[in-house]
Amino acid sequence: MPPSLIRRRIYPAPFMAGLALLYSGIHVHAADAATDTKTSKPKHHRHAAGKAAAAGKAAAHNPAKAAPAPAVAATGTTAARPLYAPPGTTSTITPTEENLTVVGSPMNILHQDIGLSRMPQDVMHTPQTVNVVPQVLMEQQNVKTLDEALRNVPGITASVGEGEGGMSGDQFLIRGFQAQNDIYEDGLRDYGVYSRDSFDYDHISVIKGPSSEVFGNGTTGGAINMVTKMPHLGNSYSGQFSGGSADYYRGTLDVNQQIGESTAIRIAGMGNENDEVGRDDVYSHRWGIAPSIAFGLGKPTTLTIEYFHQTDNRIPDYGVPLLTKPGTTIARPATEFGVNRNNWYGTQYDQDDSNVDMLSAHLKHEFNSHITFYDDLRGGMYQRYFSASWEGCNATCNAAYFGNDPASALVDRRGHLGGPEPYQQNDWSVQNVASAIAKFNTGMLKHQIIAGWDVAHVYDRRTNYAYNYNGLNGTQTDTTGLVNPTNFVPGLLLGNVGQYSSNLVNISGVGRALHKTGVATDVGAFFSDQVWFAPWFSARAGFRWDHWDSHYSANEGMVGTGVSYGQNQDTYNPTVNLMYTPNDDTMVYFNWAQSTTPLGLYVTNSSEPLRATNEGYAPERSSLYEIGAKYNAFHGRMGFTVSAFRLEKGNSLLTDPTTGDVTPSSDRQRNQGFELSASGEILKNWNVIATYAYYDAKTIASATAADVGKRIQYAPKNSATFWSTYTIAPATPWNVTFGGGLTWRQSVWLDPANTAKVPDTVEWDAMISHSFLKHWKVAMNGYNLANRLNYSNLFSDRVTPSTGRAFLFNISATY
């Protein structure tokens, strides 16, 4: 396909002689290697040429540094941005132009865009901890889901939901704090409750810490932003097929076609079927398609319209219960005491079927070199049928297992609140974010102002179903053996709508409701101003105001006339940043930010907590204090980051897993620590990405005195990731790329009282690949090579064993 070209200005001979040495180490390759074939985005890594290129890039991110230095801009790509030269900047040099194709390592995440208009800088110039999972890493690891991709980010753990409702899907925690409502796609919230396939992802950014000034309410631990594959100029075609362990079969397709001077279409598709290594009866059958079209590429006005659909039919896996060995006080997973890791405790009714449809439009208009306007609009529809068994091992079960007859230990599959009974969920949402970026001077000061508004509405409607327990001796219990579970339950009947209403779960303050409806509207406005007081120092201050209006009702069934609750809250969230940039490759920063989480924020992906007793509860409030540094080393081949932070969360809202009641508390939680990362090309053909995080996460005040000083649940003290690859004899018929890495997460507590614990996670993965016939590649991936018993999804009284040793073969073609 045609290469993306980087324009380099040609200056008079004396000037160019001074740059010759800098350019001596540049790698200039064939045209078809100049661009990432998946995205057609120029690879931003700079070798010795990086110093000259950095001047242009620095001007884009730091207006104060714009000067008559060589400017570098990518043309014909969705990632390109016009460079900003402040008013009054002139050049005495008359340049000519030539086209030069420059290639470098795409593994250096500091060059990566975050992927939303409200944060226009790349990672290097964003004063906050940002982890990126680049596309090249996802390709090497053969990543298939969002969950798999985020295993490359320290401090992220997965949970399976909380309280009545039994939510599954993608439920993440960042730095120990819930983030199920903090999942974004191209800067807009993805409200759906489903397991996200990665077939349409270009890269993934994780912005750590409170960011409500940018994203709105939520983001206590941070925000996850998936950047999708957008149309680009030029043509590219790719497809791949994978097969391997546990009847894994997967095919993907990615086609981009330019159909005019500035118009292109792109279609990404996926089909996937797999069982789960190390887990009985668990599978996922899904398919998806994501067509998009872009108008005005390379023009001042660009409009991109994209549609996304994913259908998934899977079996939910709520893992294994916890046991407490006699003579000890710490509960651990049953599999740590000899229970088979393959045991699945569901029934014949367990199912998680979802259909997701999202239509998005992204408009960008450059009025001139100083003002750019963006408008992002999305409508989504989510349909889901969910039924899962929520197993628990009580004191009788625990005693029986450690007694003389382990086979007599019985697991209760109804769990808390009688168990998460089946429900049909029909949701829809719409969100529009309009923003503008203005760059101008006031005297000697340079400014970059970002301002706009954000309007969102989300609707959630659930119809609950009930079981008939008459076939189980008239008792409302459903038990199976801990050692040898039986998935088929004779006599357990699932009723139709309204049938067996007396067996619906009885929720405190709600009753046995057949229908539950949640509605919320959020109107927000944001403003920030970054001021350059000197070319090497700038400060940014911003705030966001949100008006949150939410309502919840439950009716029919055994609830009588029904109940209805509501609340209105106004929240304000500020941010202050200080940035010291002594040169183009270094930034030292300070970040202070706050976020708020109102009650009932999680309309679609949690149980609705609103009651008559808590409608007026104040939101949770979190504050972040962070200092850090980012550095591009070795002429931009490697990127290094270090940050130290303190995250404080006050007025924590507590959910009782037995009743579902939400109560305010005097609890104050604090997580402080530091994070490190290194990414890029160590030597030619040798790439690496490594991260480490240390968290000192504690409850520092609580109405429950015994919890003071205890570690925050789900927050590991230490975690790290490492991935490295090396290519032997590239661009030859005998080329080979091999590599591997480690994912490590120290043991974590599962409850605030620190009475339940899950062991360390240690996973070794590896890959080997070979390219042939110019466009084709074969690869083999091995996962959890030591076949270690690790745990993925976590909850207060159960955990899900991770995939056992698995292998995937992959063949792909790229044109």
C-alpha cells in the first residue's frame, strides 16, 4: 500500500551540515514498511533523526516551543495533527520540501495518542500516569479480548460484579477501586455490560487516577479508553485465523479502501468460538462487525461515522468458593485445598447472551491554525439475557470438606439474596461531547484552552424471572457437591415472565419486583487553560461541572403498587497541573485532581442502590496528588516513566452483599505508591515493554474500628508486567521473531476486614513467528506455560481460576 509520508524541510547547506550527524543513524526503509499496515499510522519512533523530528512534535504539544525548526507532520493519517506555531512566529529560512519515509519502533508508548479530543497530547506530554497497550503488543500476544489486553497494565484486576443483580461482563478495578462505569471507546462511555472483543481496537489507553475534569463523574482509580480502527487514506487488507487448545477457532478481517481523494471506508470483522482450558462447561461463541466511513481525510473538516455490533453467547463463570482451613483464620480458594480447578458450579439454566449495537459520529473542523472544533456523538442499544449460579460454601460445607467425608460438602448455588436470578436487560444510551481547542497569545504568554459540554442519557430496563423450587423438596435451596458438582438440577424449573413471582428475590426497600427501571441524565461543562510562562514551564488549571439526575423504580411482581426513588446532584471537579519541560525529550510534572461518584452512577452495570433512606447521600469524593517524570532516551528509541502518587477516597459507600443495602460510611481509603515503565527498542530488532507498580493501599478511617489499617481489597502491593521480542534476520527468507514475558500480581485481600485472600498470579507466556512471501506470517503463542493455578475474576467470597496451559497457532496475511 502507499506509504505515509513525513515531510521534512530542506534548509541551506550550513544548517543541514549541523544536522547531518543527527540523521546519521536514521533507518530509512522501503515504502511499504513505513506504515503500520493495520492502521496506516506512521510509526513515531525516532532514531538519530529524532532530534530534528522532535522539534516539530514539541511544537504541536507545547506552543511555547514552536520555532523555525524543522517541522514534522504526518499526512494522510487519522492520527496527524497540524503543528501549532504561535502568533508572531516567523522564519527567515525559505524551505523546499521533499518526501522522506522514516520508520522506528512502535513499542515506545510515549509517542502514542491517548485517543480523545479532550486530551489532545500524546502520552509524553500528558501530566498523569498513562499506560498504553499498543497494537503491536496485542498482535504479538494474539490478544482477543479487552480483559487479555489489560493484563499488560499493572494495578488492574477484574471482578464479577457486586450486590443483587450479579453483573458479569467486563468489570474492572483500577488501583483497587471500581471502574465498571469508566470504560470508554474513542472518548465516549461504553455503557454496555458485556465481554468486549478486541478485534476493532487500534490501541488501549489507561489513564490512572481521578480524571473527572475530563471524563465526568467516576474515575476514582482511572479510566480505560479503547481507540478503534478508523478509516485512513491508502488501501490496506489483512486477515488472520487462529486455532488451538480447548477447541479455539477464531478469524478476523480488516479491510481499508480509499474511494476518493479524501474518503475511505474500513470494515473490521470477527468470528470466535472457544472453550476454556482448565474450566468445565465454560465457552464463548461470538461474532462482530465494525464498518466505518470517513469523509474529508486530510482536509480541514473530517467526519467519521462508525457502526459496531457484537453478539456473544457464553457461559458465565463465577469460579470456586473460598474455604477456611480449621486452625486458620484466612479464607482461600477451594482449589488451594485440593478441589479440582475444572469444577464449575452452574446449572442447566446458566447463560450470558448479549447483543451490542453502537452508532458513532466524530466530527473535526479546523477553523484555522488556532481553533479546532470537535463533536463526538454516540447512540447505543444493549440487549442481554443473564442467568448465573452464585456459589457459596457456608460453615457446614467448610466443616464437611475438612472432616472425614469431603464428598458430603454441599455448595449453595443461590448465594447472597437468594442468588442472582435470571433477567432480561434492555438498555439504550446516547451521549454527545462537543469541545473546542483554542491556541493564542496574551502578551508574552501562550495559551491552550479546551472547553466544551457533555450530555448523556442512559436507560436500563430489567425483567426478572424466578425459579420454582418445588422439585427440591419444597425448599428454596439449590445445592451441589463441592468435590463433584452436578450441573443438571432435576426439578429446578425456570418460570416465564410473572410466573413464580413469590420466589423473586426480596430486596430490602424494594420487595419482590418483576420489573426494575433505572434512568439517568448527566449534563456537564468543562474548561481548562494551559499557560506557558516560559518555553520550559507551563501550568494548566481546569474544572468540570456536572448535573446528575437519576431515577429508579420497581413494580409488579410481589411489590404491590411499586416504589420509585430519585436524586439530583451537582458536582464540581478541579484539576491543576504543573509541567517542567527543559527539552523536547523530558517532562517533569505535578498533578492534583479530584473526582466524584454519585450514588446510582452505575445504572446499567450494577444493582440499583437507590432507596428511600439514601436518596440524599453525598457522593464519594477522591483526590489525587501525583509527581512524575517522562523521558525519551536514545534519540527516542526508548521511553521511560516514573510517578509517585497519593490517592485518597472519602465518604465510601458500602454495599451489604447479604441485603444489597447501600450505606454511607466514615471510611476513608488511601492508596499511595509509585509506578515505573520502560518501552521501546533496546537495540535494533530488540523491543521491550515493562511496567511495575507498588501500592500501599489502606483504610485509614472507618466506623468499623477493626478495619482501620487493613489493606484495601483487590489492590496488590506489588505488580509487574514484562514483554520482549527479538527478530533474527529481518527482511530475509529465514527471519524469525521470538519472545515472551511475565505477568505478576502479588496476593490480594478480598474483603475490607482482610479475612479472605487470593494467592499470587504468575504467568509466563511466549511467542514465535516467521514471515514469508512478503505478506504472510505464521505464529505460535503459548500461554501460562508453567500451567500455574492463577486467578482472574475476584469477588469477596469466590474467585475464578484463570486459563491453564494453552497454545494457539496463527496464520495471517497483510497487504
